[in-house]
Amino acid sequence: MKSLSGFLIMTVLCSFSFASCSKWNIEPLIERQDIVLTKAQQEVLNSSQVFAIDFFKEMCRDLEKDNLFVSPLSASMALSAVTNGGVGTTMEDMKATLGFGNFSLEQMNDFYKTLVPALKKADNTVDLLVANAAWIEKTFPVKESFTGSLQDYYDASITKLDFNDPKSPDVINAWCSENTKGMIKEIIDHIDPTHRLFYTNALYFKGDWKSTFNKKDSRKSPFRNASGHTSQIVFMEQTQTLRYYTNEKVALAELPYGNEAFSMVVALPVEGMSAEDLALSLDIATWNDWMESLYPATLHVRMPRFELDFDTEEMMIPVLSRMGMDIAFNPLMADFSGISDIPLFIGMVKQSARIQVDEKGTEAAAVTVIGFEITSIGPDPKPVPFHMDRPFLFFIKEKSTGTILFSGLIKEL
């Protein structure tokens, strides 16, 4: 990053945390109720889904590591909040890249203001927490219109901090730990003199598979890695009626959580096709066709128990630039005068994510950091084998809206 004075906006998304904790709130299951959106909000959602799929695909295109795990929702929410400080072409290009080009800033903000509380109510058996906060260096001039948008639409708290105080990082880290229930204990270890603002967004989710796997049925079996070698790993097994679809390229299975408001969709490419090629062929039309084609079938599921950490490192800015947001990263062209009269451009976008899948359910978290600098059909009675013993894609989504919270590519285990 250039040695320019500036400020850092950090967005933390910590979500889908459910399998590894031993303490669970047990309460009667309330039947799932679909999230109801207005026609305009549904159109905004449809557009945001294009970003979710394209973002995942473009990240796969730039993939250098063996596996990939990202949160399109984290990236979208973080960048949407920051877009409120953009002006002119900077704002319009950011909105267009996020899928909101045909909508006003107010419609974009209102969409998230409606979606977030609706997601919280989607399943009473899961613990879903969303929190936002802006931490501003006490002498840095930030416009009230910007902080007002964060408060009105994202319910963000605004706090002035002395960034020269060595205890200031502890204040931010304590907030992150509290709002992710200890999953993310430390986001920053120090504050540089160039930093002027941190923006944090935390999303936490904890719940069970609807049909948990019996540990007695778990055993080691070979997994064929993309590199060609075979690993002996633990597979969980069960026979269950799940939504399923297959065509000449892929077999899909949807594994629900709780009352089925949230689920994991696994896309297993056919023999001879790589998971990476399947990801690169994915677009919103294909995704919608997959979701519309799922039907109940009795499956024998063999699923690996796995943990995955992923850090986007330097991938995010090239990906987002290629998707159409490059002006926001250009120190000579970016216009974030909606945040401050001091010229700014985005100098860093980074996401770190972690997922753990076991017999109980899924635990996952993602952290997105944005840094600004000054110039910032019917059941089949016969079980169908669905054995994830080779590279595959997976997505965690909300059922009624289709909102994709996480997406991943497993190549090596």
C-alpha cells in the first residue's frame, strides 16, 4: 500500500457459526416463513445475486491456492456501506459492480435495512447476530451525511477514538469478539498513524443441520484431490430425502439447517470435469436453473468433515477492478467526497474466511477489510449415491430469497 496518510474502513463478517460449540439453545422449532420483499426489493435482490455469483467466479479465476472460501454477502455489504461516501462516477461504478446500477442509493441501502432483520427472523433455532460500528480518529473530519447513512440504514454505532492511544485496538477488538461470540477475537493488532477510520460489520450465525450425521457412521475413506494424489480423510454418511438435481455437468444436493430457512448447496461436477472449470462456467442463469430444477430424492450422502481457512491476500482489488469498480482504487480519479473533503481512494480490500463442517453442522466466518487512503419431481425410493470424494463447489444460502452468504471450492483435502 502506498505510504499516504489515510484511513481504514474495516468490515467484519463473522457468520454461520454452528457446529463446534458444545452449548446449544434448544427451543421448539417454528415452521419456516418466507421472507417477504416488495417488488422493488425483489428486483434489487435479483441484481445483487448477479454480483454474488460473478464475484465467486472471478475469485476462482484468480485462485492461486488450492481451495477457496469467500463471502459474497460480506463483500457486498461492506462495499455497499462504503458506496455511500462515493460521488459521481465513483459511486455509479461501485453500484453497478455490486448489481445496484439501476437503483438509487436509497434503494440499495433500504434493501439491506430490510434484508438483515428478515434474515434474523428466518429460523428461530439459529442464533443470528448482526452489528455495525464506525470508529473514527477523533480529529478526522467525516461528513455527517455519511455517518448518518451508516446509522439509518446499517444501524451502525459511531465512536470517536484517540488512535494514538495504544489501547484503542483493544476497544475495537473487544467489540468484534463480543459481536461474534468470541469467534473473531482480534481484528487489528495496532493502528498506524495513517489510519483515520475503521468500519466494522459483524454477522454471526449458529445452528444445526436439520438432519445431523451420526458420528458412529463416520469413517476414513479416500478423497481424490485435484492435484492427483489421494488423501485418507473422515467422511460423514447418512441416507436422507433431500432436494437434488443432475445434468450432464453436475450433480447438486441441498442440505438444510434448522427449519430449512438456511441450507448448504453442494455442486459436484461429473467425473472428468474439474470443480474449477465448473465454477468458471457458472453464471446467474445457470445458478437460477439449478435452484429451480431441484426436486426431492433419497440420497446416500457421503460428505467430508473438513476445515478451511482462506485469505484473499492481493486478489480482491484486481477482481473488483475487472468487474467494473476500478475507479474506486485509482488515486487520481476516485471521488469519495461524500465521506470527507480530504481526497480519498480505496487502497486495500481483503477478506479472510474460515469454515468447519462436521456431523453437527457448520461453523463459518469471514472478515472483509476495506482500506482508504488520501490521494481510499417425486421422491426416488432407491438411494442415489452423492459421494463428495472429489473436488466440489458449495454455497450457503437463505431459502426464500436465495441470498448467498458463502461460497466455496474444495480441491484439496
